[in-house]
Amino acid sequence: MAKHSHSFVETFDGFLGYGLDRESNENTVHLYLQKFSDDRLMKTILKRMTDDDLNEVFEIISKMLKTYLTEPEYHQLFLKEEEYL
């Protein structure tokens, strides 16, 4: 069984647009991030990104993980460590 899931992008059929309200913003970011992390897209875009681009993406994601997840949540939700599942 796969540890990662990206079902939102496959099933969402509501309004997409940023700036209208919090729920629409969350749904749009959720969908964009799942589409952005698609393996084929990553294979294409990562080779074109500069070192500065890669660093910026890594720093933003790392900051968000540190800011919004507890240590157990980080291990369970991000690292998918078995002892936390």
C-alpha cells in the first residue's frame, strides 16, 4: 500500500480561485501543490530550476514544516515513519 496520497486533485470538483475566501484559497493551494508535485512535472521543472530556485523552495517547505507541525506530526505525516503511523 502506498504511503503517500494525492486524491484531492483527482476528486475535487468545486470552485478554484485565490482571493475570494479562506476555503477557496485552501482548496486552490491544495490542488496546486498536488498538481505541482506530479512526478512528470517535477522531472521536467527541477532540471530547469536554478540552484537559488531549489534553495528557495526547500527553505519555504522546511520553514512551513517547522512552523506548523509538531515533532511527532513531522515524523508521522511528512516522513511517514512506521512507528508514528
